[in-house]
Amino acid sequence: MEYSGRFFFGSLLISLGAAFILNNVYIVDSVFWTFVGILLTMNGIFFGIRAFLKKGKNDVSGELFVLFLGITTLLFVFSILTFNSILLFASIFISAGLSLIISGTFYKYSSRSIIWGVILIAVAIILFLPSAVGVSEEFYRIIRDYGIGVMLVVIGIVIFFSGRRRKEHEKLQ
């Protein structure tokens, strides 16, 4: 069996055992979500480090997304974040955005990944977080009115400069 397969099944058993132990000592209420959170976090860390250590530049946005989802799930399980559907969707958008930004910046440079990551995080902030965190209506109106315009200008600047650098790179080859 391949090493990653052994790690996956080993982490499956470790996660299940840890979830049962945490449930039996009354630290958590849900065995299933604790199991899912620990499993996602362990596999995100392992496969992210493994992709990082491979030679060459790899896209690790999927591994980072799994890691961030696992961490978010554990934050809900341990009641650090109060679970509601708005915060759940915001955390999914933010996890995807962060994974794209980190992967596109540090692992395999991709301006497209960075742009999509910024867009996903901006969407989460503009649409979901104000109602989840309880931001005042006036502050939310200002962000909604001006935030979208600022976001579009920043994205346009990034697209402009990334296309310019690509053309310069093609001329050198």
C-alpha cells in the first residue's frame, strides 16, 4: 500500500478514536463532526506538506482548502464559533479564498488564483459576515456601496499588470 494510503487509513482511525475520547469526556457533543474536523485537518496538513516538499512548484490550493475546512469544523465543534448557516457559508468562501491566495502566492505563482481568492473573500465579507457578526447597518451600507467598486478597481489593476508581465516573459523566451 502506498504511504499516503496508509496515512489516510491511519488518520481515519486516529480521528475516530480521538472523537470518541473527546465525546466520552464530555468535551464535545458530536462524535461525527469532531471526527470530520480532525480527519480533514490531519489530511490537509499531511498532503499539504507532502506537496510542498515535492520538487517543482505544485498547486496546493486543494490541500489548503481541506486544512482550512478542517480547522473551521473544529472551531464550530469546540464552540469557538457559534454555528449558523450564514457563518458556515462565509467560512467555506473564506477557506477557499485563503487557499487560492496562499497557493497562488507562495507555491505556484498564479495571478488568476490570487484574483479568485480575493473575490471569494470579498464576497464572504460583503454578503455574509455583516449579518453573522452583527455589523451596524450604516457601516455595512458603506462597505456595500464602496467595497464593490474598490474591489473591481483592484482586480482590474492586478489583471492589467499580470498580463503585462506575461507578455514581457514571452518576449524573453
